[in-house]
Amino acid sequence: ARRLADRVCVITGAASGIGRATAERFLAEGARVVAADLDGERLATLEGAVPVIGDVSVAEDARRMIDTAVERFGRLDVLVANAGVIPLLDITEAEPADWDTVMAVDGRGMFLTCKYAIEAMLASGGGAIVCTSSISGVAGQARQAVYGPAKFVASGLTKHLAVEWADRGIRVNAVAPGTIETERVAAARVEPGGPEYLGEVLGAHPMGRFGTPEEVASAILFLASDEASFVTGAILPVDGGYLAR
Ligand code: NAD
């Protein structure tokens, strides 16, 4: 049986990387997918999903992502709050504007999409949220002076919202991916300090490799599905053993 048959799902950051792999997996599992992203051109190549072009850090856009699901399909069952930007900066390199940008997208954007999703889920009797946190949202790492704290916001929202809404039928969980082979990581290979950073990080993954977007999508699928019916407030590492050290 398909694991998300007829479930109405909004996925943010769905044009690329982990979000795109999740959208493809959810579609294959029978979900009705609203795919939201800034990048309309790439979103248009995702067949079978309803595209919404918008910026998660802008309240009206975040609301429109959720409203689109409710207007098209009558309710919202699942939010995957995944959109994010990933600057790899130490605190001496980071400018005040870097902090503002990352907190806007990875912090405020997650807050806004979760807020409107919970309002919609309360109206339809419950649901499940999966936030994309990171190993940097659980443990300390070099070159994460800006990104890391924003990912702690994702982990924190997950726990606080899980406790607050558990008795209303809303589960809230997160995945904490290790380094995943996405375009962002490919770009980091040619950034100043990138190869050194990635080499060190690779050495800290006990499996000796980075993960794939599909491996993260599998974990997100589990948390979003009824198979995780007694799981809430969890931050599931998908990291080849990184956080186990
Ligand atoms: P990616 O760059 O491939 O995809 C991110 C997507 O988010 C892009 O399509 C981008 O257009 C979209 N996006 C960016 N800002 C947006 C905004 N303001 N509004 C709407 N959409 C926006 O990156 P990815 O690696 O797939 O990252 C997805 C999530 O996974 C992020 O939250 C990231 O922090 C997290 N993550 C990634 C890794 C990794 O190693 N790649 C590791 C841990 C966590």
C-alpha cells in the first residue's frame, strides 16, 4: 500500500536537493504535493506537484503555500519545513547581514510555515510536521557560526511545538541530516576553505561517506507517515553515525 495515499502535503524548498527528493518520494507514495520554492523555473520541472513560488521568510508567501493546499485539496495533513540557505562561515567572516538572511530563511521561515500549517491542521483534525534541522542543529561544528544557531531554531521549534500540540493530534519531528550530496555541497568544494572543511567533516562521519537526498527523504517519509504515529518531538539523525560519536 502507498504510505501517503491521498495525504495533502506542503514541502518547502522543493525545487532542489533534499526537498526535491522528498517531493518525488511523496508523489510516488500517493501524496498530493504542494511544492513551494523561490525558484519557479526548477519547480516547474517537478511533475505531478502543485507549484507555489514564494519566499518562506515573507509572511504572505508562507501563508499562500499553506492556503494553496487547503484551497486545492480541502485540508492539510503534512508540512515538510525544509527550505533553507547554508552559509559556511566562521564568526570572523560572517557579516551582520549574513546572520539576518539565515535567521530570516531558516529561522523565521520555519516559524511562519509551521504557524500557518498548525492553524490549518487544527481545522482539519491533526497532522504531521517534519522540519529539516541538521547535525549543526544538535552539536557544535566549525564554520557554522550563523547556520548552526539557525538550525538550533529548527530543533527547538520541533520540541516546543511537539509538546504544545500533541493532544490536538499534531506530531512535530525533525530530521538532522549529516552532510548530504547536494548542489550546495558541490559548490562548497570550490569555496575558499571549503575542501578543508568538507574533508574534516567527512572524517567525522563514521560511515566514511556523505548521504544522499533520497536517504533523507526516506526518513522524512517515515516521520510524516502513520508508521510514526507515536513519535513526536524526535530529532532523527540521518548522518552515517556523526552524532553517535
Ligand atoms: P538546496 O540548496 O539544494 O535546496 C534548498 C532549496 O530551498 C532550494 O531549491 C532553494 O531555492 C530553496 N530556498 C532557499 N531559500 C528559500 C526561501 N527563502 N523561500 C523558499 N525557498 C527557498 O539545499 P538542501 O541541501 O537540499 O537543503 C535543504 C534543507 O536541508 C535545508 O534546510 C538545509 O539546512 C538542510 N540540510 C542540508 C544539509 C546538506 O548537507 N545539504 C545537511 C543538513 C541539513
